[in-house]
Amino acid sequence: MALKKELALRFLNLGIIVAVLALLFFIFEIILRLYAPLYLTGYLGVYQYDRALGFRLQDNIHVFQTTDYQQEILTNPLGSVNFQKDFHQYQIPVFAIGDSFTQGTGLPADSCYPFQLDLLLNMQGERYVKKYAVINLGLSAFGGEQNLLALKRYAANLGPPRYILYLGAGNDYKDDLLFKSGYRHKHLMAGSPYWGWSLKPLMWLTNETELGKRVKVLIASLRRQKIFSNDGKTGAQKGVAELEAPVFEELVKLSKNYGARLIVSWAGPLDPDGSYQWLQEFARKKDIAFADWYPAVQSVCQSIPGLPLDNAHSGGHYRTWVNGQIARAYAKQILAER
């Protein structure tokens, strides 16, 4: 009898503790929502687990989502970021690979540089002609290694491209480290094999509650810091583009195997590590094309003082007019063959 009373008392105490914790959670959650909401830049609801790539966008989605900024996320049945459902009627396949600068994160889907390029290549006078299939394979947080895998996958599924466009960015090397460490594979997203029954509750907790978001950000920051600290190259004097040299070498080989013309460029012309200039010189030595878009942007900024390059949100990225100039630089290299 005494044992039953003791057990009942323990359960009662446990219940009180749980109730108090739940009440504290509720109070802190309300306070944070009212006075200090945390807006994440990404929206994991549109991603799915991919064994090879770690993650990818789900097929056939068209989502307007407000995170730290409003963004339009769009894919077709092929999984590429395109309004076109397929490209059977187009003559010349053009694969655009890269990260969020290529995908068009934080912008309407028609403001990304691949869509701007599509119009530049296919508008003949007042008519749109289906000639160049500009297939946008860019994805936010992809590094060079994932871009290579995506290129190979789509070349196998759709056939080899005639042109390969690559737009590198300053976080490519660190994204490669996160990918190769397995960090990218273990995100909380649809289809993940790592979380079992707890996947959906954890996704809700870390995406929809203020306390959960802060815990997720803290854990992610600690994990990333550990991965970067274990790599000896991140603290070296080399620029990011130079650290990504093996990726560019592989791109050169793949373009030759596919019989494709490779055109490269860099998203950060003012990066202090000189990656834009390094890649420009690399392209010259390898006799491949470089889309030199910054002089045009610089000229516009000098002529229109105060014109912003970046979007006014934490995700940054370029405004539509800059993406238009990047597209023009790629179009110039493609059309030069005519």
C-alpha cells in the first residue's frame, strides 16, 4: 500500500513538473512571438531528402512563402526551377548550375538570371521562339560537389547539354564541407530516413515555434562550427574559387565529355579574396568562356548613384536588374558562336 502511494506521489510530482514546464514554454513562446519573433531565411517544407544530393526541391511545387522575406519557390515535373513543364520542343539544352544566386532565392521566380537569359536567347523580335532550353538546376545551399552531381544526373536523364553555365559563390567551399560531412543529409525534411516517427513533430517544433527555432539555430551553429574548425583549408589564404579548383577542373572534363561549351562566372565580384579575378584567369588558361557581368553593373551604378544591388532582407542576393546583367553576360558568350 505504501509502495502504491509512493508511486502515485511520484507520478503526481512528474505531472506537476510537466505541467509547469508546458506553462513556462507557453508563456515564453507568447512573449517571443509578440516582442522578438525569429524569421528564418529558408523554408524546409519545400525540400525532400535525396540520398545522393542530401536534399533537393520537391517536384511540381509552386509556393509563395514568407520567411524572413517573401519568396516564390517553383519547380516542374523534372524538378528544375522552370515554368516550362518539359523542354521537348526546344532545340538546344542549356544547363544552369549553382546555388541560391542561380535558383533566384528571395525573388519572384521570373527574376532569376536563368529566366532572364531564357528571354534574351529566345525572343526574336516580338515573338518567343523555343530554341534554347535554359534549365535552371540551381539550388540554395548547394556547393560545387552537389552541382557536379546534379549536372551528371540531369545529363543522364535529359541528355547531355550543349552549354553548361556555372555561377560560383563565396560559400561554395563551406557548403561542400557540410555536404561531405553528412550535415546536409540530416536536415529535418520530407522523406528523411534519420528521424523516424519524430520527423513531423520535430519539423513543426523547429519551424513553427519560437523556442524551437532558436534551439535549431543554436545546434546548427555549433555543428557547423565544429565541421569548419576540423578543416585546415578554411583558414588558409586561398580564395574560395581557388579552393574550389577541383570542381572547376571536373567541370572542364565533363564539358568535354558531353561536347558542351562551359561558361563560368562568380557571384561576388567584390569578394575580398579575389575569387572573381581568379576564376577569370582560370577560364583564360583553360580556354573556356567567362561571363564578365560586373563592368556593366558598375557602369549602371556610376550612372545612377544610390541604385541598390542587393535586396533589403537578410538573404541578400541581387535585385532583378543585376540578374538581368548577369544573364546578358552569359547570353553574349552563347550568341558569340553564331
